[in-house]
Amino acid sequence: MMFPFSLFTSSSIKISDRIESLRDAESKLLEFAKTRFVPTSDHYHHQQHDNSHHHDDHSSFELFDTPIAPPSVLKQHENNKAADSNSSTPTANKKNCQVFDDVEHYSLHGVKVINHHHHRQLSSSSSDNDSSSSSSPAPLVLLHGYANGSLYFYRNLHGLSKFFGQIYALDIKFFGQIYALDMLGWGLSSRPCFQLKYDPSGEGGTTDASAAASNNNNNDNNNNDSINEEEQQTRRKVKSAEQFFVESLESWRSYHNLPKLTLAGHSMGGYLSVAYAEQYPQHVEKLILLSPVGVPQKVDEEDTRRLNSFPLYVRALIHTVRAMFNRGITPGRFLRSLPYSKSRDMVNGYIANRLPAITCEEEQQYLGEYLYQNSMLPGSGEDCLCEILTAGAFARVPLIHRIPEIKSSSNDGEGLEVHFVYGENDWMDFRGGLDVQRLCHQKKQDQSSSSPSPPKVFVHGVRNAGHLLMLENYQEFNAAMAIAAGREEDLPPGMSRSVEFVCDEVAAANSADKSRMARSSGKVVMSEKDAAKFFRGGRFNRRESQQRDDDDAGTVEEKKE
């Protein structure tokens, strides 16, 4: 199939045509989710090249658009409030959208998946127990990464809502209800201009721990006042950028009247999930961070050493990207500046080289179209990049000091469960997750019994996957999600499970209890030293490295024997 664009420049296509193409690609990916990625008797086999696709009458997929309040940090919102005071026609919600001029409100777009078999069972049990609704699991809410969209989870939606329940007759329902969202400014959600006013408080959304860390660093310098002012200004900018997304997510949650969420975010979505949990801990049941950006504190020496470890062409590419970053040029803006053929080639090359696990040409085509049109629409959410991160993808206000301070809404005094999930070949540093686990463990050991418990942190690894782990190894990714949901014992025999790792301090504390280090035959909790061997770091061309992966896998199996 040829897509209807053959002009010389990328920017000359009408927005309405791009939206139509994005909707078409979304529709096709959703059809793949319904028919190609359905649990089957051979452990979630995917009928990629077989025309006898499976259908499931128990699950329904629904695209939706939810009206939301405009984030208070938008400058346009502030200007429109003043205009509204002199007019009988409200304008604050619709003047600044860039792509949808005919709607009255900003909106979040997404897909909802309901397992009706699961809901029928809840309804049946409710006749015997009026409080059964309280036992219903919190819905899973999936937030995509930077420049992605809700349908990046198309390979996972069916499996997460209905996990082998019919085939094994086990009533296994990890998440009876799933929402995958296009965050504000991406996908088919509203795209207001990313022009923000800064929080005058200077708190910047940081916790006491991160503020204390900044102050401790500043105390070592004679120019404390100027550095503190610079830090405060940074936190103000970070806070405003985070609020753009946090307020829109909370408005969406409130509209749907969802008291609790199991919040899972990938990459930038993971970072923003933490920001939401900081502000609204009472609405977060569990936090699942899927290769999250912005966890570790930047150490210049390590960053330099890491750069020098790459081939020369990769280092040149990184330096070019960082120079563009420092000039405020986002990947989307760069792509939109290119001629049509060049921008298309870049996206097609990205899909081919970074996602070799996707071998079906039709699937590659529509995923590429989804990514391309998402990036070619007017920029909005993408402009958070320079506000939240520095060049090199380090957070201006790192999560490592923020996560240990997140409160739990649990009545049993236990801390919030936070699960990190990384790919074996992930370019995100797995040590960030282990360091957060270490800090939370130390905080638990040092605090008094009457103090709120810090989060309980778990770190998981998914084999044969990189940063886009939900696409590269969707079966083991889904297993990791099931384990995070507390349902590992219900995974079918023979299904590949993710690997769990613990930092040295937690391993030492657990050493007396051998059962915690080997909870089942299917999962072994491994050490920090094992993690250093398991996680190999990013591969810039996953396709070229696949043969080496296969060779290494054979060596690992020999060692196991």
C-alpha cells in the first residue's frame, strides 16, 4: 500500500490529511492487537504470517476522547481566562489546540480494553458480597514514551487484559480493564502550544530529598546564593513542564471517576508517572516504570567514559544530537524540516534497525506510518524535552532522590510498590533502578517504626529486548507486568518469565531467608553482580547484533547446564 503523500517537503501536507493518516495507522495497529496478539495454547504464540487470526469474544477495544481541563501552567489558558471575563463565550479550552479547531475542550485520546468475562464474574460475585467491587483490581493505565503514542502497546493490550484464562481454565485476569493514553501534546490528543508560565514558588515539584541533595552540593561552593537561585529556576521550569502532563492526567482520571490506578509508564511516560505519583499518591495502587528516563544522577566522568566506549560514528552522532538539543531542536522538529523522502527514510530505517523483532512487512509499514504521522503533526508535548532533561537524557531533577519520598495510600503501613522493568539491551541504565532500591532499603532501616514506609522497589529484566521492550519481546514483557501485578503463580507453565534483581544490601538482608531468593522454579532473584552481566547496554543497530545475541544465548544455556 502506498500512503497518499509524495510531495517534496514534509511540511507541505495539510494537518487534516496527517490526522486522517494517523487515524488509519492507529486503526490498523488496533486490528493487529485484536487478531494477531491473542493468547493461544502455545504460550501466547503470535500468528504473524497466518491468515487464521484468532478472535476473542470476551474482550472489547474502544477508542475514546475524554474532555479535560486545560493545564493551569499554559500561558494561553491564563490569557483566555481574562478574555472570558469579558465574554459570554468560553475560549480557554479551544483557542490553542493547533490541530483540532472544531472542539470545545482539550481532550486525551486513547484506547480502552475491557475483559467482559472478568467483569461478569465480578458482577456475579457482587450478588453474594456487596463489597466485591473493592476487590476489583485497579485498572492498568499505560503511558507511552517520548514521541510515541498509546498504540505502541498494541502487542500487549490483549495479553494484559486476558492472560491465558480461557485456554488454561484458570480464571487468570491480571488487569480486567486497561487504558492506554495518548498523553497531552502527542498522538491524537489535543496539541496546545507548549508555552508555559513558571511556578513562582520555586519548589519545582521536587521532594525534600532532592532539594536537600541540591543544597548539600551547593554548600560545597562559595557561590551558594547564585547556585541556589539557578537551582530554583531549574526546578520552576521542571515543575511547569511536569504539571502540563500531571494535571491533564488527573483531569482524565477524575472524569472517569477512577479511585485507584496501576500506573505504568515507558521512558518519558515513566518519568511523568513518578511526577503524578508524587502529587497524587492516593490514586496510585502500584507504579510500574518501564525503562524510565531520568532516574540516575549525572556523573560527568561516567558519561565521558560511556561516550568513549562507543564507535566513532556513534560518538559523532551523539555529539550532533546533543548540539541540536542544546539549541532547542527536538527530534520531531528536525524531522519536519527534512524533505519528504528523507524524513520517510529516517523513520523506516529506525523501524527496520531498532525493531528487528517485527518481521511482518505490513506491521512494519503501519507502525512506521503511526510513528511518522505522530511526529509530523505540530509539536506540543515534544517540547518538554529540554525543560525536563539535559543533553544525554539525564533529568534536571533526577528521580533517584524523588522516588524514595513518594507516600503510599495503603492502610497497612506498607510502602508503595514500585517496579522497574528494563530490557537486556536497554540503553537506559539499570543501575538507576537498583540505586533507588538501595536508597529505599536504607531509608526503611534508618527510620522509626512510626514513620511512613518508603516504597518497596523491585527490578526486573526482560531478555532479548532493548529500550522498546514491549515491542521487542512482548511475551516476556507481559509476564513482567503480570509479576508486578502479584500474579506470577498464575503464569502458565513454560512461559518465559522476566528476571528479578536485587541490590547487594537487599540481598544481604534476605540471605537468611532462602525462600525469598528463589520463590519458585520459574523465577530466581539474582544479585547485583548478576545484573551487571545480564544487562549489556544499548545496541544502536539491533538487527546487526542479533546474530551475536544468538551466539551469546547459546553460551549462557551451556553455562546453565
